[in-house]
Amino acid sequence: MSLPLAAEFFLLLLLNMAIGAFGFIPSFFVTTLNINSFGLLAGTFLSLSGEIFGAILGFHLYRLGFSKLNPAWRSHRFFQTLQSQPTGRVFWSVIGFRLIPFVPSGLVTAGASLTAISAWRFALASTIGKVPAVFLEIAAAYGYTQNVSANYQFGILAAVLVLSLAIWLLKKWKTGSR
């Protein structure tokens, strides 16, 4: 029994937004899933919407989280420098960093949330920067879906997840044994 199309779309949108909000998890495999499930056009819309709304959600979550931390950490020179940046510079920096492949999205979002940039300016800059990056990811994912069978796609995804879990457990074990 499969989910109704609208429910599947909504669940994938939530997954895309969660990945976009955290910004440290590569979205390539979810983009591939979007294309496999809804085709190129709707899959692109789903990926782009999830990335944009996820970044906005992440911005608010990071801001909320940072506001709950001990204010003493803000006295560090790095954070003082970051917080003193003019919003125009932050705006253009968000666009620039979004355009650079492999810059963790969460790092850009977290950094911007520490500045005085407004949420709407962040959303605009993030969207401008994300559009080309998402289209590049769509092109790669579409090529992947056209040239790699679904069974291999799931196998590769499973291998990446198992490897990621193994690396995480190894790091946790090493830090716990100190």
C-alpha cells in the first residue's frame, strides 16, 4: 500500500526542509528521491522549496538556540567580528557562500543568524544563492537517476548511511574513551 501522492509530497517536503534546516546533511539523495517520485519538474520544485524553507526555518532555530546559550561565548573575538558586520555585507556573503559548492549550508545559516541581518533579508539572499546550487544538484541527480538503476541507487544510499553511522559511532567511541 502506498501513500497518496499529496501525502508523499508533503512528507518529502518536510524531509527536504529538515535537511535544509540542519544544513549539514547532503541533500543529493533526497533530491534524487524527489526526482524519482515526482519527475524532473515537480521534483525540482520540491527540492528548491525544501531548501529555501528549510534554510529559513534553520535561521530561526539557530537564532533561538543561540539566544538560549550563555552570553559569555559572544565575547569571543570571532563572534564579535561576525556580529559587527554590516547587514549589506552579510547579505552578499550569504549569496556568495550559497553559490560555492560544498560549503555546509548549516554553517552559512548559523553564521548569518548570529548577525543583525533580518529574517526576510536572509531569506532573500539565501534564495538567490540557493537557486543556482539547487539546479546544479538537480542536474547531477537527474543524470544519476537516468544512468543508475533504482536498485543500485538504494544500495548506494544504504552504503552511505551505514558508512556515516559507522564514522559517527567511531568518533563517539574515540571521544568517550578519553
